[in-house]
Amino acid sequence: MSPFPPLHRSGIFWLALAELSFAVMRVATRAGADDLPWAEIGAARFFGGALVAVASAKVNRKSLVVGDKKNAWLRAAFGTGGALTLFYALGENKIAVGDATTLYATSPLWVAVLSGPVLREKVSRAVWGGVVLGFAGVAVLMGANLAWSGPVGALVLLGALSYALALLRLRRLGPNESSEAIALHMSLFAGVTLLLVALPTLRPVQPSAYWPLAIAALSGGFGQVFVGRAYARAEASRLAAFGYMGIVFTYVLEVVLFARAPAWHQVIGALMVMAAGVGVTLAKKPGPPAAPAAARGAGAGAR
């Protein structure tokens, strides 16, 4: 018998599929930005995610009702804040898709910084060292292009902070909340918000935008399902370090589809951010176990 479990039972395998799906969603958003407003594409992504959540709940016989409404609304509001900034950045051609992904991936660093005042957790020196390394990586990543992409880059960093606050609220949701209910709640809130933002510039979908719009919606929806399967098969602490695969996937897709290779400062900055994220994950002392369903609901965020 093989010492390794079948791929479909591996949490890392499903997380890799999830991160690949989210990478496809990001490049599809950029590809469709010439034909549709960014908010319209973002709304389609989240409404697609809502349909996937409903289908998953029907198949698995899970409840779609959220019990802890206060934390669910706060989680949805902060998560939507992150979604707005990320899709705005993806719709603008002022920042590389890989760079936007890297900046948004600083959310675990923000979680580490905020876990002290928000969750009353002790932050070790090793974690602070990882945070410093990560934001030094941001400085390297953005330094050479600050005048060109600085405002958009800063906005994505604020979005990462908002998403970190959503993750902290996710920690407070009880173990009886289903991942499908959390995903549906977040998807509908974000979808309606993005649709309202898109209304002033809303226009009919042209045939050239069909594929980017459909791919962004489906890949984002399936990505959140794959995240759920990943966290159902492995501990969150073990999977967290592999979440940075999405940065690599996004840069590779950007090279293949847009013929845009990252410069040296982008590679070094991204590696610093990834190393910091992995280091912070490994350095954090285990705390109270997170609710399994809540952890699986993290995939509903703007990845």
C-alpha cells in the first residue's frame, strides 16, 4: 500500500485547486475589465458563489441559516470591504495582478498584529519579526512602482486589513454554523454591494465579455467549495502555509496569458511576503481550536 493518501483525500491537494481557482478568477477579472466595469464582474463572482453555496447545502443537507447574526454581518461587511478594493485593483491596469494578489495576501500579517488587541492573544517576538519581514517585502514590491501604482497598492493593503478583520470575526462564529450558510451570507452581501456600486456604469454584457465573466464567477464559486473540502481534510494550521500557492499561480498565469513577467523587485518582494506569512503561521502558538465550519467558510472571501 502507498504511504500517501489518495489525492482526493489530501487537504493540500484541495487547497491547491482552490488557490488555482482563485488565481483564474483574478486573471479573468483583469481580462474582462476592458469590456465591463470591475464592480459588475465582482458582483457576478459573488452571485455565482451564492449559487454554489446553495447547491452544496442541498447536496450535503446543510442549513443555510446563520445563527450568530451579529458576527455574520460584521464578517460580511469587512469581507466585502476587502472585495471592493481587490476587484477595483484587478479592474484597473495600474498594478500587476500578481502584485495585487501579494498585497492582499498580507491579511494573515494583519491578523497577527490585531490578534493582541482584538482577541487578547499574546503576540510573540517571532511573529512580530515575521510581520516586519512581510511589510518590508511590501516596500520592496511597491518601491520601484510607487508613483505608478502606489494609490491602488495602498488601497489593496487597506482591503487586506479589512479582510483580516473579517477573519477575526470568523473566529467568533460558533461551531454550529455551516460553511454553506457563512458562504451564502457573505456572497449575497458582497454581490448586492458590488451591484449597487456598478449601477451608475452598468452596461449590457457584450459577447467578448461572456467568457471572462463566466470564468470569474465559476472559478470563484468552485474555489470556495474547494477551500471547504481542504479544511475538512486537514488542520487549518497545517494548510495555512500552503495558502501562498495562489501568488505563484497568479504570477504564472499572468506570464502565460498577458506576457507580463515579474521584475526582480516583484519576485523578491513576493518571496519576502510569502516567507513572512509562513513564518508567522509556524511561529504562532496553538490557541483554542477554531470552529471547523467557520474555518471552511473562509473561502467565501475575496481571494
